[in-house]
Amino acid sequence: MLFSTSALVAHAELDHELVYRLKASVVKVHSMTQTGGHGVGSGVVVAPDTVATNCHVLANSSGVSVSKFGDSVSPVGMVADWKHDICLLKFQYLELPPVKLGTTAALHYGDAVFSIGFPGGPPKPQTIAGHVKALYPYDDSLIVRTDAAFIMGASGSPTFNQTGELVALSTFKSPGKQAYFYSVPVEWIQTLLGKQASNSIQADATPFWDLPLNERPFWMQVVIPYQNSDWPAVEQIARTWLSQQAEAAEAHFYLASALHGQGHLAAAQQAYLQATKLEPNYLEAWSGLTLLAQQSAQPSLQAEAERHLQQLASQTQ
């Protein structure tokens, strides 16, 4: 990466009373594999007698249950959207309170969020705070990338905004040590709520994030080349992306990064500025512009970019 922004972001103080209330709606999901193995994920109550989780938590299982406060209960049916990796487990007499559903459309870059789940399979749910790093339009909603890191066992963890509304489910991450963490939107959950449950837990589609690389969204294709500073590859992906989504701030940012990395500073500057025009709270774009201004000896541009960085940093504290 060209510029690190980690030092600029501070996590907002969580409302501990709110977190305590929300934990009552978060469950551990257990799947028994056909070979006798045991998988663990997370889930959240989204309607009476209904738990949302990721379908991949249940894949290839011979049995499913959820546990809370030491009790375990099995669902009586399921509504599945395997492509989008969201499954709703249906129960009888699940005496747990549903959370309030929000919307990803109300999220902004830099917004404080937090997730509650079972990363690593602990006995009690854990809370991880973070911020919205990117929002990607996909299938009539928005995929949410945050810096609220998660590990195995956290799949299906609810992601909440600061008022405690459910906005997404923690679902998948990119490979490598500098992983990006993605959550699928609450709107896809809402679409499933009115559908009929079935008794089948057999997958009928591959999750979109697990397709062959060239079939995945551009914002997934670009991550590894970007992290490896493979600027020609990043430029090619970004230009193809822009040919299909000319107003994608993320595509302009990656094009700017690629041009910057190849020494084309004037063109990179225009691409950075376009990214910040489309998404004024784009921390990484302002960071790249700051570094470029330093390298090209543009003190007024550097001062403007630094002012935006400080403003964004103060908003996340």
C-alpha cells in the first residue's frame, strides 16, 4: 500500500448497556458434518422464531442447532439464499428477542460499527468494534467492508450501527495477513423473511464470493494485486471496472493507486480527486492524495488533503 491510515482511526466508545441487550439476541450455530465433525458459527434473531446466519456455516451438514445460555435447540425449517450466503433458521417457541433491522443505504464511509459473535468459538459472545471502510453496490444492495476483524466461528455475526440496528452479517474475508473483512447486507435478510421455509439444507448455488476469481466482483479481484503492488494488474482491473461502473469511487481510487505506483502523478491526482468527489469521506483516497502532493511539491493540495484527513479522523473518535 502507498500510505497507511491505521494511525488516523480511533474506535468510538461502545454503549455497553446497548451491547449487553443485543447479546441476548446473538446465538452460537452448530453444524454436524456427515463425517462426524462439528462446525461453529454465529447467528442473530431477526424475527420471532427466526435466526439469520451464513449458509456456508451449514454447508455439508447432517444436522443443525443453535445454543444460548447453555440450552440447545434445533430448527424446524430453513429459508436459504445460497448465492448471497444467507440462511434463515426457523424454530418453534424460540424465546429470544429479535433485533431491530436497519439499512445499509444509511451507512457512510467511516461510520462506527460493531459486531457480536463467536470468533474462535468462545462460550460467550465477543464484541468487535470497527468502522466502515468501503461500500460496494451489489445485487440491489451494498456489501459492507469494515476493519472489524473476525476469524473462524464469527461467520454470521451480526454487524450493528451505533444505534444497535442490524445492518449486515460478517461473512467472508480476503486471503493473506492484511485481510479485508466483508459483511452481507441486511436487505438480503429482509427479502427472505416472507418466503416459505423448507426442510432441505442442500446447497443449490455457490456463494458469490467463492466463485472463480474472474467471476467475482471487481472489488474482490483487485485486492491481492493491490496489496502486492502489482500496479499494471490493478490498472487493468480498475479500467475494466470503470468501463462498467463509471461512478464507482472505489474504481477511481484503485486506478489512482495504480497510476501513482507507476509514477503517472498528474493522472493519479485526477483519479484521486474524482474518488474523493464521489465519496468525500474516503480516507484512503485522501491519504493517497496527501502522499502524492508531498512527492510533487504541491503545498496547497497537501494542506487541503491533510485538512480532510484530520476532519475524518475527528469524526471517528
